[in-house]
Amino acid sequence: MDSLCRGVFAGSSRELSVRSCFPSLFQAERTHRSVLLGLLLGAGQSSQPDSGLVRRARAERWSQWSLRGGLEMLPQALTTHLTSRGVTVLRGQPACGLSLQAQGRWKVSLGDSCLEADHVISAVPASVLSKLLPAEAAPLARVLATIAAVSVAVVNLQYQGARLPVQGFGHLVPSSEDPGTLGIVYDSVAFPEQDGSPSSLRVTVMLGGSWLQTLKARGCASPQELLQQKAQEAVATQLGLKEPPSHCLVHLHKNCIPQYTLGHWKKLESASHFLAAHRLPLTLAGASYEGVALNDCIESGRQAAARALGSEPDS
């Protein structure tokens, strides 16, 4: 469980909530008093929306998916789709604050300008939203401020003429083995068509945990070199790739994965009750609430749009 919590949430299994992080496991045990028996009998499986893409994924038994030009194609396609239908997309204008007007509408401050909205769907991290809310929503802000997030470093390495000793999607690393390395993804196995040349091998190393927190506490001025060194040491030790990589990309994503700690579901319940009791035209969406994966965020946005329109999300 330690490796799974680190691989998905980059967090500690001692602090995370099974009920919120892995609801299917929680429901399976609650329904049948056994996780394995519950999963075998289908407990905890929620209904999914139906579409041609979903049916194809089931028929072909997809375990993962990507896009030819990278995942950035998704927001690019969304922007193109929306602007072609007359929707205005504002870029480079972060929200600075929210205030309620007499008519029950929102005033959204954008630094040098502002706009009014009948309804706001917030997909920013909960802790960020907590700082934008007005005084009238102070109880909600206090709840959202407690949903913290951790940072993760992602190091992409490419090797020429190298081979993996094993095949698969990748592996996760328990904290007892390596407190700094969360896991390694074998990109060339999952998506070989993106290798660029037949002789290249690509892997992605995810770094985080207590080691990254210690690095931050030390105030390291140039973490890029340390992160690359740590990643190369991990693949050398765990996969036997001891030669220097031909290419390396290092990205440090700060506060990128929300932590669903014990009692997280109570926070969501409290936030939901506050919004309903005060009839605030605000809908919460994004990774801070009910799933940190990309698929979870897409589903969160779909459900948020349905609720904002006053309809129940289709299952």
C-alpha cells in the first residue's frame, strides 16, 4: 500500500485516507468485509458514462492512453472548440479575488480588470480558492485551506542503444527502499511509437516524498542538477542503465498533487453543505476533491458543468 500511495498521490500511506483515495477498496471492504471478495463481486464499481470512445476502450482493453502530440493537445483542442463557438478564453489573467454582488452575482477581480458572472466553476487548487473567497464564505475558505498538496519532480531520460531488463508499464518504489524515488515509468514500452528512433529507450522517473521536502527545506539554489543526478542513480540501481542519458528533461511541479488525508470526505461534506445552505453560485471541480488523475479531472469537470446547468450528470 505504501508504494501505491506514493505512486498515485506522492504521499504517505500513514496519512492518506483509503476512503477518499481508493473508494473502490473502501466500498468493497465495507460491503463484503473483505477487499478481495468485494472486488471479485464488483463492489465499489461506479457507473461510467457511455460513448463511442468508452466502448472502444473497453473492447480493446486499454490500460493507458496518450495523444500523438502530447497531452497538451487536450487543452489546445478544448480552446479551439470553445472559441469557435463564441466563448472568450482569457489567458495570463489570474483571478485575484471573488466578491458577491447585491444581485447574487460574482465579481471576479483580474488585477487590472474585473468581470461579473452568474456562476463560477472553480478548478484551481482548493488552497488557492480559499484565498480568493470573500469574507462571507470564511467558513468554506477555512475548510478548503486544509486541503494541502505536495510537489513532484518529473525527470525524462532517453538512452541510445539501451534495453530494459524487464517489460511492463513501470514500477513503484516503497519508501523503505528509496525515500526519494516514487516510481519509474517505462515510456518506450507503453508508447514505443513516440521513441523517435528504434534504438532509443525512454523512461520517466518521479521524485518526491521526504527527500524532496528535505531538499526544499535546505533551500537548494540549483535543484535541477540534483534532480537529474538522483534520477540517473535510480535507473542505474533499479534498471541497470549506467551509461549517461543522451537527453534529459527535468520539471519540478510545485504543489501539484492534493493530499486526501484522513477526514477528507468530511471536508467535502462540509463544503457541500455550506454551498447549499448559502446558495452560493459556486461549483467545485478539479483534482482537490475526488480524484487526482487526468481522467478524474475530466469527469469532475463534466459533473460540475451538469450541476451548474441544474441537471444531474449522466451516468
